[in-house]
Amino acid sequence: MSGPLSVFRDNVLSGHVALVTGGGTGICRGIAAAYARLGADVCIVSRKQDVLDAAARELSEQSGRTVIGVAADVRNPDAIAAAIRTTIDRFGKLDTVVNGAAGNFLAPAAALSPNGFKTVIDIDLLGTFNTSRAAFEALSASGDALILNISATLHYHGTPLQVHASAAKAGVDAVTKNLAVEWGRFRIRVCGIAPGPIAETEGMKRLAPGEVTEKMAAAIPAARFGTIEEIAAAAVYLRSPAAGYVTGHVLVVDGGHCVATPPLGMAFPT
Ligand code: HXC
């Protein structure tokens, strides 16, 4: 194996069972792939069964582990509870939940309908709570559980056209801290990853179309977009025994984007 995942031993997650919402595509498919590649059995959850079926087949073939796809909308607590039951029926337990299902689009606040704002809050924030809440009992029985919430860095500053997603992701980070405090005694760690701009994701297609992409990359200290595999590597670290005492923390993986001074027309020194 080469790339960021090569530093982990092959079976570091063997015996683990993970459920990954949003795992049919993009960043969360990459996390599901990495977990399976390193020994976990995985249930991926999203709204489209055909997308899940194709992804589950490919990830199973690549990893040699069992990857199943169960369609559920994270906005529907009954549907997500059913997906968790299916996972436990199939694999006997649940150790890890990755809350990655998200929705987003660019919209000026003055033109955004209340329902547009609510829709993104419902998917990102309520979906994270619904899934975590539904998984609590199973995770309490694990003895070594992790909830990993995927947020963003949008809300660290004001971000134009993103009031809905920024508010939702700020809420997700709050859920991370609060559940870490409440559920530590049940041996459930709760962590987050805040990805910066990541190449080849639906999010970047929606938020940085065409020529915006180049300008955005120039404003990143690392001078490039991140890769899905780099986010997956962070997710493996947080799931691994190396992070056994890490909880309530949101790990920013963004090439330095959110700590850089806004460019204000100034070029980086060469
Ligand atoms: C303004 C919009 C809109 C748009 C939808 N709405 N798209 N408003 N601009 N482009 C409004 C609708 O008008 C409607 O309000 C309300 O949102 C609900 O729309 P629906 O289409 O009925 O909702 P639904 O079918 O549930 O779809 C949810 C969705 C959709 C978020 C709107 O785009 C989706 O399903 N996306 C999933 C995939 C996705 O977004 N991936 C990118 C995630 S990236 P009214 O008032 O008309 O009823 C990401 C990264 C964040 O999350 C961080 C980046 C750095």
C-alpha cells in the first residue's frame, strides 16, 4: 500500500464494525474504504440504494471485508434506527459511527428560503444527532466506541453564501463536544474532522465551480486541495488505539487554510 494510509498496519481495525452515513460517495466513501481496507466490516448509509449497492460491491472487492449498503435518510429517526439494527443483525455489534451525510449549495442569505436553511440544518445537524442517538445503546455495549462527526471550517469565520451550512456545521461541532462530555463514561469517544477544500468531492463541485477552484487553491498555504485519502487517514488515526485518549476534539485537515490571513490581494512570498 502507498499513500497516507501506508503508515497504518493492515489489520489495525480488524474486529471493528463501523456505520458510515454519506458513505456512498466522496469523503465518507473514502473513510469507509479505509476502514474496510484496514480490517473493519462496514455499513454505508445514504438515500440512494443503487449508489450504495455499487459502492458496497467495490469496497468489498477492494478490501476483502464485508461492506453492506442500507438506504436511509438521516432526517428520519426510524429509518436510521432500522439501518443500525440491520448492521447489528449482520455483524453482531457496532463500534464506530461516522456522521458524514450532508447537503449544501451556494445561496445568498437574503434569497435563501427558510425551508432551504432548515433542510441543510435537518440533514447535517439533526441527522448527526439522530444517528448518534439511535446508535447510543449499541455503542455503549462496544467498550471501545467512536462517533466521528464530519464538519467543516466554514463557521470559524463568516463565509459568504453559506449561512445555512455554517450554522449546521457549527452545531455539529457543538454536538461533538457535548456528546464527548456526556458519553465518555460509556466508553464512547466523540471526535470530529473539519476538512478544508478537498478535491473530487460533490462539495467542491457545488462550492467552487470552474475558475474559482484555482483562486481557492492559491489561497491555501499548502498550495493545493486536500485528497479524500488524507481525510480518510485522519479518520483512521482517530479510530485507532493511537487516539484512545482523544475525545471532544475536532481535527482540522485543511492544508492551513483556516489559519491563513485572508489574502487581501497579497501574494505569498516565493
Ligand atoms: C437555494 C435551494 C437550493 C439552491 C435547494 N434549495 N437547493 N435554495 N439554492 N441551490 C431549497 C429548496 O428551494 C427548498 O426550499 C429546500 O432547499 C429543500 O429543497 P429540496 O430539493 O426539496 O430538498 P432535498 O431534496 O431534501 O435536497 C437537499 C439538498 C440537495 C441539500 C437541497 O442539494 C441534496 O440532497 N444534496 C445532497 C448532496 C450534497 O449536497 N452534497 C454536498 C455536500 S458538501 P423551498 O423553500 O423552495 O421549499 C458539504 C460540505 C460542507 O456538505 C462544507 C464545505 C467546505
